[in-house]
Amino acid sequence: MQDTVTSAGPVRLVPTLPSFNPRYDRTVVSSQARLFSIPSQALVGNDFPDVKPSPTILVGFEAFVHPEGDLYWFNGSKRILTNLDPALSHWKLRVDAAYQQVVELLGGTPDLPLSSELCLTAQQAGSLEVGYYLVNRDKKVLYWPEEVDVHLLGIGPFESNVDLRGALTSEYWIHVDYFPGHHGLDRQAEESLVATLRRGCIDDMAAPRSTLPWSAEECRQFLNIIEGFRSITSDDVLAERMSCVARLSAAISRGRRIHGYGALNARLDRFRAMEGDLDRQTVRNLTLTLGGVLAQARVNIKAFQRQAKLLLNTRPVRRYARLFNIMHRRFMGGTTEGEGTEITTSSEGLERAQTNTHGSLEKLATTPSNANLETRWAK
């Protein structure tokens, strides 16, 4: 990667992803109080200073407020997005230098492609590295004007172009969720989301092993919210509307990639483990997972038994039936019969579980190797 030299020093472009945006990790700094009285007709008169466009906004950039409250800036002519104030002199120099470098990498054209926008972020305080990625809104993917090592980028490797597109589409929707207010409504995306959620209702009710991440009831709730937005004709809620569409679309895209959507070996059953997944799980991971399932048993033992049978009757899980029964006896004090597919639980064991399960699970969860560990029966 060639560096661009500015009066602030060399600027180095670093490929990054929307999911690495530090928006939720920033240190919150309290602003200094500066108003000690309320002016006459405050916020009513046109000359109230805080309702005027900020004089510090750089020419060409417009400030937008995310529904969560975060600020970002967009230059409509150059199609540059940034989450740092471009009026800051040091950042303005880096933005200009980074933009010129990206344009050169794209082939020397004076502007970005019409369907694209460039997102720039500061990597570290005091660093001259500028994180960047390009977004193609027509294709709904991220891209870079150079070859990018997936290991350095933090995603991949990928099994196929379908897998690659799934990853970049998910990142695209995260980008839209973080910057939802500077473009018009993507009606095609909203219609596609509505169709997916409507089918999801039927899929969950007719096929309990559906790979959609939500239940039929949750899909109906999402649909009601979307229909509520559609009844509003004002553009004042555009950011809220697009953020909702993007957040749900990102979740759908991530789930589709996990299940191999569009690939020859797509998984159509959420309980069907992918080849080798369970072999890579350690006994400790399984213990933690089983402990979580068993802890729920004291709430609804019959539901637990049905779920246990479902898990144990899948081919890849049968080899762990013995471990499951050992854990069952340890937590529940019950007995097992047959090949590990039938489980009965004594009332005495259930009473012991109410007092002992949480303590045992706490020990498992605080084991160093299991801290902050998320496990699943099937990815």
C-alpha cells in the first residue's frame, strides 16, 4: 500500500469493516456546562444560536444524527462518510489525502463511481492510519480497490464466492444500520425483508427446525413495526426506518451465511450439524452447553425431555449421548435408559437441581477456559 504524504505526515490506508466500528466502545466525555440562564423565548425564536447550522461544519459535509444519538458526516458531492468531525483540521487533511489515494487506486477517475460511497474512520488516537472501505449500494456489498488479505481484515477464509458475498452483504447491512439517514428509502430491500418475514411465519409454524433466526411470533412483531413505518408519509423518520430494515437484514444475512444459503451443501435443518463441527468441540464446551440446558429443566421438565430427544436423535450427537447422561445424573440426579435417547427424571433429583444446579453452573462458567464462551450444538 502506498502512503500519501500530507502536512500532517504520511497517511496510510488500512482496509477495515463496519463491524469493527468502535461506536459502542468510545470513552464518553462530559461536555462543559456553558449555559447558566435560559434566554427569552428559548428554542422559539429563529435567531437562537443552537438551532442554526453549526459554523464548524466543513463546506460540502452535512451532519446527521443516528437514531441512537451518534453523529456522522456525509459529503454528498464526493460521497465520503466519516464518524469524526471533518472540521477538525488534522482529520480534514487525512480525509482529503485518503480520498485522493482511493480515487487513484480506482484508476485515476476524478470521482467515485455513482453507486459507491467511501467510509473513513480513524484507527487509533494519534495514528496516521485511516481505516476505509467502499460500499456499492446497487450490489449491496463492500469492496476495496486493492487485494485484501482476509486474515488481516479479520474475516474468512471463504469456501466459495457465495460465502464471500454472504459475508460482504452482512457487512453492508451493518454499514447501513450505522449510517442510515443520508440516503433515501431502499424500498426494494424493505419489500424483500417483508417477504422473508412473512415466509418465516409459515416456516416456523410448519417446519419447527427452520433456519430462520426468529419464531413466527417474533416475525409478526417485526412485520407490525414495519407496517407502522409504512403508514408514516413524512421523511422525518427515514433514519429510524432504514436502521430497522438494515438491522434485521444484517441478521438474516448472517444466518444465511452460517447455513450456506445458495450453496450446494446448504443446511435446511437447524439441528443438522455440519461435518466436523461437533468433533472440534471440547468436552468442556459440551459440559457448559449441557449445563445450560439442564438448568432450564427445572422450569419445564417435559420441554427439556423433548429437546433432549431431538438433540440425541440427530446422527452427529449420538456419540455424545453417554456424556449427556453422565451430565444429566450429575445435575438432576435422574436415571437413563436405553441408548441415551430416553431420559427420565426423579422428583427428588429435580428438587436437588433447584438448589445445586446454579452453583455447579457457576463453577463451570467461571472456569478460565470457559469465560465469555458461547457454544452451540450446531453452528
